[in-house]
Amino acid sequence: MNETMQTISRRYSCRDYEDRMPPEEVLQAIAQAAVHAPSAMNRQAWRVIVITDRALMEEMEAEGMSCLAAMEDKSAYNRIMDRGGKLFYGAPCMIVVPIDSTQHNYALTDCGILCQTIALAATSLGIANVICGLAGVIFGSSPRAEEFSKRLGFPEGYTFGCSVLLGYAHTTKPPHEPDQGKISFIR
Ligand SMILES: Cc1cc2nc3c(=O)[nH]c(=O)nc-3n(C[C@H](O)[C@H](O)[C@H](O)COP(=O)(O)O)c2cc1C
């Protein structure tokens, strides 16, 4: 297996981080990898917002947890509570990806590709990560959604697409067992 194939099979979702910030140059490299991602018609209708402000992340996390707690469907809230009650799992930094979904129907696909590019770049550089869609509540159902969108600098018309938490793993877990049954060849 070459290095790329090894990185793909090594990646896993980390849900327990050390309180240690990755170096600036590593975060820069991950952000650079992100903007290499392909996008439909090369529209790049996304932004890559790297947050290392711990106080802001704590505020966002608290808001996210109270949004999840207020939801009628408690399944997401209970899932996070079962995992220790922290939406960001102690990660010291994150990348938020807002998108302009008015441009074309592929905005969410582009966003997913961008997030996986971030996840693989991070993994290859020894940075644990997890794609965090649930952070969307902070920019969706929250009464402070507009405030947070402004503070993060979402361009006009952009909405939360997805996010990726980054840091050093406090505890690791093995990658999920790939389901070979998902693959078929038509020959
Ligand atoms: C679009 C998307 C959103 C996700 N959102 C969350 C999330 O909010 N919180 C979380 O802990 N994991 C989240 N995950 C991670 C998945 O739960 C994880 O990828 C899956 O369980 C497989 O585990 P693995 O990543 O370790 O292979 C998300 C993954 C994707 C692709």
C-alpha cells in the first residue's frame, strides 16, 4: 500500500482529545489541502474557517449542547451525553465550512469532499479528527445562529455546511471495519 492508501485506511473519528494545539504550520498545511479539493464546475462555493480561539469554541459548544437539549428528538443529545457530554470532545481547534447552497445542487457534495480532504490531510500529518455535522445546530436552530455566523465571518448568503474537529488524540480507536458487501463489480 502506498502512503495515500495507508492514510485512507488509518483515518478514524477521534472523540477524545488532548488539550494541546497543533502547530500553526500544520493547521496552515491542512487548510491548504482543503482548498485543493475539487468542486462542481470549480465553483468553490465554500470557505475554510480555522478556529483556534478556545473561548469561542467553548461558547459554541455550550450553545450547541443547549440547542441539542432543547430538541424534541433527544437522540443526538443523548448520544453526545453518552460520549461524555462534550459536542467537541475536548478538541482545541476546528474548521467550519460554510457553503453557498444557492449556487448549484452540488454544494453539499462539494462540502463533504472538502471535509474528507481535511480529514485525510490531518490524518497524514498525525492530527486526529472527526467530521462534526452536529455543530450545525449552532448555526441553525440556535437563537444565536446569526451572531455566530457573523463572528465566524460567513459571507452573505452562506450557511453552515459541515465542520471538522482537529487535535491530538487522548484516546485512539481502530478504524471501522470496511464492509466488503458494499462493493460490487459489473464485469
Ligand atoms: C457528514 C458527517 C457528519 C458527521 N457528524 C458527526 C458528529 O456531529 N459527531 C460525531 O461524533 N461524529 C460525526 N461524524 C462521524 C461519523 O459518525 C463516523 O464517520 C462514522 O461513525 C464512521 O466512523 P469512522 O469515521 O471512525 O470510520 C460525521 C461523519 C460525517 C461523514
